[in-house]
Amino acid sequence: MRYLIISDLHSNLEALEAVFAAAAGAFDKVLCCGDIVGYGPEPNEVLDRLIASGATIIRGNHDRAACGIDDADWFTNSARDAVIWTKAALTPSHRDFLFRLPPGPKRSPDGEFQLVHGSLMDEDEYLFDALSAYENLRLASVPVTFFGHTHMQCAVALSAQDEFSVVAGDEENPPDNMWVHLEKGVRYLINPGSVGQPRDGDPRAAYAIYDSRANFVKLKRAEYDIPSVQAKMRRVRLPEFLIERLALGG
Ligand code: ZN
């Protein structure tokens, strides 16, 4: 089976369309690690597009806040302003859809992979550093765990001999267009990056292709029309900081 793995779409329809176009023909099924809404200008449209793709979806922290499961007290100011705007912009049926989304970890029926938003233990934990990635890999009961939340495309691995390595996402191994060959007995933690608001210095929409039969994951980027999204954000008065960071990828 070939999967398109996406995360952190953040109401950015142009970026999502660009990913679907770039990945066309390369996948059979879509998997989403959460944060469909928040930050961007088109939450309902992005939800419609994702639902139409038949994706398997888990929720993220922005999805919880936007449908009222949580308050956004611990969000940064600009993120909170965007949550308030998103809450008001969502139609009742879209809000209800977010409300019913399951949390991770969500395991595949064949036990080959799982989806989490933050980490295995906590959907809100940011997996930035090697130690927490290592601890999560030791806990993983399936070969491949896909995660999101940090908006940084990367892949790390733990061998059967307990050796930890960064496969993609550090200076020596930039993730762009990287093929990760999945070896037997090795566990992987892979972040496809953010579709709608990358923060790893590359403003292009990020995604991954996972081929469970050929045993590889490809980390990819797709160009999209950033000024068009920024114009839509200005029109609905989303915070300027969020508008500018799209072009920076940071
Ligand atoms: Zn996010």
C-alpha cells in the first residue's frame, strides 16, 4: 500500500491542493497526523478537501481548541487569536467533525505503523530533541510511527541494538527529497513536516510518501502560491505574524 502522509495543514487550502497535485498517482490512501485547522484562512474548505480524500485522521491540539474541547489558554497570542477566528468561521457540521476526531496513537490494522500528533505518550508533547525521540522509539510497538506538531520534517531511527540515529532532518542530512529505506528490525519516528505552516526554514508545503510494500518513506516538498494565502489571511484579519511566517518557513 502507498500512503500520502500529511500533518499540520492549518487551514491552508493552496498548500494542501499543491501537495495533492504533486503526489498525484503516487499514493492509494491518505493519513493525517492532525492540526487540520488553526492559523490559516480556510478551515471549512480544508476540512472538505481532506474528508473528500477519504483520509484516516487523528486530531491535533488546534483541532481540539477550534471545536471547543479545550480552551486555548496555553496558546501563544497569535495562535489564540487564530483559534478564536477559526471557532467563529467553522460551520456547525465542521465543528462537529473536529469534535469526533480520535486522538492518537492510531495503529494501522496490519500493525505496521501508527499515527500520533505530538508523541506516543502525549498528543501535545513536542518531539524536538534526540532524547525524547529516543524514549518514544523505545516505547513504539510498531516499526513506523508518524508524528506532527513540530512542523519540522525529519526521520529518526532506533536499531535492534539500541542505536539511535538521525536519518533526515539535521544539517548533514537535509530532509528535502530524502528517501528513507525502512530496514527490518529498526523502528522509525517520521515527521512528514507541515503542509500549511512549515517551520524548518523551507516555506514549501511538506509531505511524505510511505510505501509499505517497497519499504521506503520519501520526504517531499511542494511549491504553492504563498502570496495568495497571505492575501486571504489579510482579508479576514488574521495576525500579521502568522501571515509573514508563511513566506519564511519559520
Ligand atoms: Zn500544528
